[in-house]
Amino acid sequence: MTNLLTLALGLLVLLPSAPAAAAQVRGEGRIRGTVVDEAGQPVGDVAIRATKKGETQALEAKTSAKGEFTLIQLATGEWTVEFSKPGFETQRGSVILDESGNVPRMDVKLAKTKADPNIELQAELKRADSLLRASQFAEARTIYEDLLAKHPSVFQLHRFIAAAYSGEKNFPKAVEHLDALLEKEPANVDVQVLKAEFLMMERDRQVEGVTLLQSIDLTQIKDPLPFINGGIILINEAKPDEAVAFLTKLAEQFPKQNEIYYYRGRAYLAAKKLPEAKADVEKFVSAAPPDAPQLAEARKILEGLKDVK
């Protein structure tokens, strides 16, 4: 009858799990209390493990839906009580039961487990990368922007957002995010080059992009292609001497990059420096593979310069 009444009140009774433990842990003591979360709301279904000092046998129970618990028939002595539930930090406390008849309370507050932000970040980055590779640029960008809102200290996310915007052909917004990244890492050469590439994709900002490329230390770059494109823009902007100087520095850094000689030859041609143009274009043709896209035009140029000494 006592057990039925206790259960009806929403309280839980601990029973020894084996007769061998009864002689050591059973008695007349009891512990009662309530488990709540950080907002003060009751937490039900919390696993409780009570262990008497000096004993290895643990008695187990769970809280009611109201977060209440009562442990009864406990022997006198010091008890360690552990409260655990998935999603919450485990709490432990101790209480001493004496023969005075007083009933100790253990009102416990459980804090929710804090998720590892790095795990979430990596998982979301992987998901966004898959979308980016599938050309779902807006969807990928939304994930990157949400992550940046949650983790503003991870400023490198600006680069991913810029990449998504470039996929959407929104180069002004891409440049904005690269500028935000350069505020944190002003000496980041890779980001500087990427910004220049995006600027050169906008007709009215192409020269600005080339100017940025001209300020970069060529010994710090690995890919000459953006710089070759910068030289082409200078030729198209009727700045052949500037293009020659720019491409000459590039050729010194990348002497085996054959396309440089073709475009420098074009720059020399525009500058009316025909012998230099012929020498560069001949150098290009002699090393160009049969499928080089500039090869046919290079041969036409040489045909027009065949009488140049």
C-alpha cells in the first residue's frame, strides 16, 4: 500500500537491485528534492544513481514528470547522488544521512549541454560546399551567411560568401565581402588577387583591378593567369607600354609560362615595337602545343611581320 501511494504522488522509490546490497544500503533514511533546468522548469526522466560511501552498489531511479524524486529506505552515512539526462550536464552532490530523522533536500539545477560549435560549423560548411559544387550558389551563400551571423569571429567565412556571390555573377557584393576579409588580413595575397579578379569582371572597374595586381609582390603568387588577364586589359585599354612593363615582370617570375610571350608580343605590336613583337611571338609559337588557342592568331601576326628585321 505504501508503494502505491508513493507512486500515485509522482515520487520514485529506490529498491536495492540485489539482496546482497540490502544489508549494506537499506535503512530508514530518505532524500527528496526536485530537478529543474536553467529556466526553472521541471526536468522529468532524469536518471538518478545513489551510491553510499564505501559501497560499490548503486541504486537507480528516475524523476517524475514534475521533476520530483524521493529516495527512501537508505542506510545512514554519506551518499553521493548523480543526476544525468541526455542533453544536460551531469550533476553530482553528496548528502549525509544521520539518525535524527531529518529529511535532507537535494534541489538540483541541470544546465543544458553546450554543443561543440566546431562540429556544427564543419558540418554546415560541408553542406554548403556540396551546394556550391552543384552551382546552387544562393543556397550555399545562405548557409555561409547564417554561420557568419552565429560565429562573427570566424571572419574567413567572408571568402566563402564572396565565392557564392561570384557564382551568382554579383561581383560588387563579392568584392564587399573580400574587403571585409582584407580588413582582418590586409596582407593576404590570395584574397588580394581574388579581389582583383572580381574587379576585372566589371567593365567599369577593370583598371582598378589591374592596379591592385600591379601592387602585389609577384614572388608571393603561384598562378600567373590573373596577371596575364591584367596585361590583356592594359592592351585593350590602349596602354601598351604599361602592358609591356607589367608582362615583363611577370615573365621574369614565370619564364616558362609561354602565353606571357604571346601577349607581350601583342603589347609590343600595339606599341609599334615590331622587332620585339616578332621575337616574342616567335618564342611563343616555337613552344606552343598544337592545340594552343592563340596559335592561329600568332601565326597570322608573324606572317604580317615576316619582313621585320
